[in-house]
Amino acid sequence: MHVLQPKHSKLKAEDAKKLLQELNVSLAQLPKITAEDPALPKDCVTGDVIKIERKFNDKTVNYYRVII
């Protein structure tokens, strides 16, 4: 992982389900990320939800993607 690359982590199934209910979206409505993306953790498969932590000044903002 590069210093400037945001942290990518895989959500557990129950956390992903909670997130989808919280955001009131389906898995298909999340933005996509390909399984070949080099930033992904090693144990990811298609359909997993990824949390991306980007830092702006003193704040951390979370983004979510589904692996296709």
C-alpha cells in the first residue's frame, strides 16, 4: 500500500447489511470497484463491500464500494 493511497478494508457481512439498511440502498446501488483493483485486501471476492477511508485535513471520510 502506498502512503497516499486511502485505506481499504472489507466489511463483515452483518456490518454490510446494517450499512445498506442505514443508507436505504441495495447492494446493486453502491458504487462499484473491480476485483482486480490492487488496493483491495487479499481475501476479497465479488459481492463484498469495501470501506475506503479518505483523510481530508483533520477529518476522515468513509466511502463504500461493492466488488464486481
